[in-house]
Amino acid sequence: DINHCSSCAHPLPAPGLCGRCITEPPHYDRVIAACRYAFPLDGLIQAYKYNGRLVAGAALASLLAGRIRSRPDLIVPIPLTAQRLRERGFNQALELARILGLQMSVPVDARICVKTRDTAPQTRLPWKERRKNIRGAFVVEGSMAGCHVAVVDDVLTTGATLSELARNLKRAGAATVTGYVIARTVGR
């Protein structure tokens, strides 16, 4: 295993926190990533997400499950708006969350977190614009009082989406928010 930031899972030369997590602490507590976003996994993730190769989801979720050491109280996927769901045909994060929930015997709730407005795809935006783009885009409908919530997504780049959803989960009472991602991009 390589060293990585204990918060955002970005690779580091030594264990600890990266400069970004020190200067701009995210709202989530930590990220567990199965691997780096690089060849050959990047192609498998893209085929899964954009070409509907749902069969890849089981393999991807198993990679991630092997890294998880403690059970959360609840698993939630990063939600999509109705428009994005229609375009894609499925929510890749929800499919991964369902598999993880079954493997870990943890409930999955795809309805408690709602994306309230369409945002520009984060992948098309410069890093500095991503936080602004996603700000205020999520609502948590219900109490998370004292819960350890795991939020599932396929790829983490800047962490802006995860941090914004974590902010709202903590406002709803979540004690801990952990990001579960298949792959972590290696930035700049």
C-alpha cells in the first residue's frame, strides 16, 4: 500500500494530511478508495458508467469492499437529478452502493439524499469551479442523528461533490461521513 492523505486518500510521500485538506478541510471525515484512477481500471469504470456495462459493477464494488475495515450504519449513493438519470439510464453510484450493502449487510437508502438541481458535469469544470458548481445542490430528507454514513461514488477527483453532500448529512445529524470510491484521481 502506498501512503495517502488520511482524509481525502490522495497519494502522499508519507502518511498524514495533504496540504489541501489542511488549508481547506473537507466536510467528510475520510475517503476509502479501492485504487488510483489509472489504466486499466479507468477504462473499466468508463465502460461501466457511460456505456452501461453494469456487469463491471460487481467487480468494482468487490475491489472497494476489500478495503473497508468498519461497517457504517447506512450507505447512500451520490444522487443524480432526474434529468441525468434519464440520460444515463441508471445511477452508477446506486448500483455500487447496492452491491456493497449486500456484501456488508448494511442498509442502503437512495431516497434520503436528493440532488435538487442540475449542475454542469464536474468533469468538464476547472478544479476551482467545482465547489461553486455543486454548492447547495443537495438536500437530506430525514434525520441522520448519530449515524456513520458512507457515501458511495465511482471516482473522486477534487472531493467537492462528496464534501457538499457530507456537509448536508452532518447538518442532518450524521456523526461521521466516509466516502467510498472505486478510484481516486491523482491531481496536479
